[in-house]
Amino acid sequence: MIGDVIGALAQVAAVAGGAPLLVGLLRTLKARLVGRRGPRPWQPYADLAKLLRKDAVVSTTASWVFRVTPYVLAATMLVAALVVPVLLSRPALGHAGNIILVMYLFMLGTFFLALAGLDAGSAFGGMGASREVAVAALAEPTVIVAVFALALRADTIDLGGVVERFAREPLLVANPGHLLAFAAFFIVMIAETGRLPVDNPATHLELTMIHEAMVLEYSGHYLALVEWASAMKLFLFLTLLANLFFPWGVPAEPGLLPVLLGALALGGKLVLLVALLAVVETSVAKLRLFRVPELLAGSFALAVLSVTSVFLLQ
């Protein structure tokens, strides 16, 4: 019982506390790759602390939806941290659901954020909300199909079970379908977290922004919660990539030593994935908005090929 509590608290602490550092590391690596010094990796912590000290300005047309959305975003990410195998393959709420529950939690946050963009009465908010919903509608099926391909190989739809099966049988990972599913999931991760080439979180260009358009009206502690939730979403997506496709080093039993070993293994994998993401973002230009569906359609095709390969390569 004590071990379960330690595991649950460790997972929430890792996601909540490590997400800003992950974003800061990504920004630093991107800056170094283009020849700039860039911010320090821990700069997001200072930014969040500054925003928390500021007062929030709320539009006169905004309703309770605008005010409650930041809390919904943060809460859904923290609950997802108890479902996703972050430090342990058997998280506290792992028995309560699988990838479908995780994506429903992500979609709940997206739904409220889109409503908040419309609720503020800003033209930019409505534009960003419509684009975000369109991207989510195209991206969510790909995640389900990609993980379904892994579930077929692991003979279970439980995320922790998939991690444990692949860790026991590494030959299942050495499969072309596994690589196809990884590529599909990686593309969807870029779209869902608003990274290049789908969106650019570093700019506020009216004609191209998606996520930034919806949060343009937020300020103060509301903006701090929104940015924190966005960082946690990136952390969780990268964790799914790390532990589902490279499951080694993820302990099953809770406890202080297994949690520490799981944290070290996860940290190493996340550093490699962040480096890959930084290289991708500095190597490609932002896509035109009307080309984004083509990219997501390509990722869905890769996921379908991954499922097909399960039956063809038996």
C-alpha cells in the first residue's frame, strides 16, 4: 500500500515537476542548433513563477468556461499521469483504462480549451479553436491505431502490459511494423503538442497560429496553468513514445529504489527524444495550414500499415 502511494506520488511529481524542465531543455537545444545561446533549461520555472505572481485580466464577455478551463487542463494532465506508465509499468490508475482513456483525457482538455477560445469573444480565439478541433479530429484516430498495432503484438490493450511484454521479448520490438507505429505516433505527437511543422509555439503570427490563438486572452495565473498543462502534455506524449516503443528500464513493482531506477531510465530516453525533436524542428519549415491534413493522413496510413504488418509478418 505504501509502495503504491509512493509510486503514484512519484509519477505525478515527475510529470508536474519535470515538464517545465523538458520544455526548457528543448528550447535550449533548438537555440544551440541554430547558433544561438538560448535560454537556460530551467527558464520555464522562472516564467511560471512570474506569471503566478501577476493578476489575471478577463474579458467582459467571458463566462465561467474561460475561468475553469486552466484548472481542467491541469487536472486532466495530472490524472493522465496516473494512467500512463511513466516511472512504473503498473501506475496507480493503470487498471482503470488504457490508451483510449488517456486520449479521452487529452480530448477533454482540448474541448475546454477550444470553448475558452470561443468564449473570450476574440476573432483569433475562434480561429484557433476551429483549427485545433480539426487537427485533433485527424490526430486522435492515428494514436489509437498506432497503439492498437502494439497491442496486437503484445496481446493486451493495457499500456503497462504492452510495456512489460516488449521488455520481456525484445524481438517483438525488432519489427518493421514497430518502426512504422513509432513514426506515426511521433508525427501525431508533433501535431497534438503544437510543435513544428504543424504549429510554432514561439510566435504569434495571426495567420498561422493554432494553440497560441486560443490562449491569447489568458494572463496571470490562468496563463501559468495553461502553459504548465501544455508542458505536461508534451511530457506525457514523449513518455508514451519512450516507454511503449523502448520499454527497457521501466520497473513493475512500486518502491523507492524501483522508482529511482525508472526515473533514471526515463530521463535518458527523454533526452534522446528531445534531441530528435529539436533536430526535426530546426530542420523543417512550418507547413501551410492546408498541408497539415496531408501530413496527418500520412501518419494514419503509417499506423494502418503497422497494423497490417502484424498479420503479414507473422
